[in-house]
Amino acid sequence: MMTKATEKAMEALAQRVFARDRTDPEERDSTTDFAFEFMIWLNANGWTHTPPAPPPPPPAPNGLRGVELARAALAQLGKGASDGR
């Protein structure tokens, strides 16, 4: 489901593209100018770039995660106690 802000941005872009397509090719702004103008409009209307989420951390070297990782760590502690350390 789209937010109202996304719907508003899509409508604004569609209107700009429609108007640009109806303009004589000699009178059209460059595509870079067109994109720049639209980005300015988005920023003026509160849009900000949201960077992608960072990737999840890699699994532990032994491939264990969560409870299994804790159990393996406790098991290693238990082994250390039994060999006289």
C-alpha cells in the first residue's frame, strides 16, 4: 500500500511527464534538467533519501546463532573447567 506522499509524488511526476511529452522536442529541457527539477520538487515537499538498511551481521564462525551460540559457549566453558584450567 502506498502512502499519500508517494501517491502525490507519482501524480506530480505523471503530470510533468505528460506535459513534457506534449512539448516540441526543440523546446524541451534536457532529461537531466527535467530530473533535477523533479528532485527539487520532491525535496521541497519533504522527501528525503532513505539509505538502504545495512546487511545483517555475518553468522558466528561456527555457524551458530542465538541460543545455539550461547549453548556452545557454555559447553566450551564446561570443557575448560574439566581439563584443569
